[in-house]
Amino acid sequence: MNLEETTIHWVEIAALAIGALAAAIIVIAVVYSTVRYLVQIIVHRERREKDYKAFRETLAKALMLGLEILVAADIIETVALETTLESVTVLGLLVLIRTLLSWSLTVETEGRWPWQPERNENGKKVQEI
């Protein structure tokens, strides 16, 4: 096995490992969040709406993290292994779809577009450090 084949082999393994990490993050977050939510609604019957909102936010954040990591795996795979016009086009479409999903999750959980400044409970902008 020459150096080029060895490098390609390790890049394939890295892309698979990163994709598996993203899937594991999503699955673990879904299971953990669901169990936590079920325990919370059993223990705190009067806080169901608050617990449901926390459940959805936790899931959305895990999905956004998983999507970002999947994009990294796709970029590594496309740039290092399959640099064809077709693979770059597919990567572009995947990144576009995942970006739109991330935006919609941000709007759903935070009530604002990702490029809008965060606001506190009084409606004032949160200052960045």
C-alpha cells in the first residue's frame, strides 16, 4: 500500500468516524431528552408546558450540533476523496438543506433568525462580549 492509498484509507475512516459521532450525538440526545422529559412530566405535572419547551430546545440543539458535524464529515469526504463536479454539487445541496434546517430550528427554539441579535426577557439586545 503506497502513501496515497494509505492517506485515502485514513481519510475515509475519519469521515466515517465523524459521521458516526454525529449520529451518536443525535441518538443519545433524543434518548436522554425523552427520558428526562418523561420523568419531568411525571414529577412536575403542573410544569408540562415549561418541560415541553425545554425538551424541544434540547432536541433542537442536539440536532443542530449533529447537522454541523455531518457537514464536516461530508466536506472531508468530498474534498479529500471525491472531487468531482457531481460530488461537489451534492455537497452544496446537502450544506444548503442542513443550513435551512439549522435556521428553522433556531427560529423554532429562539424565536429569531440566526443573524438577528439575541434579546433578553425585556426585549433588549443582549450585548456580545
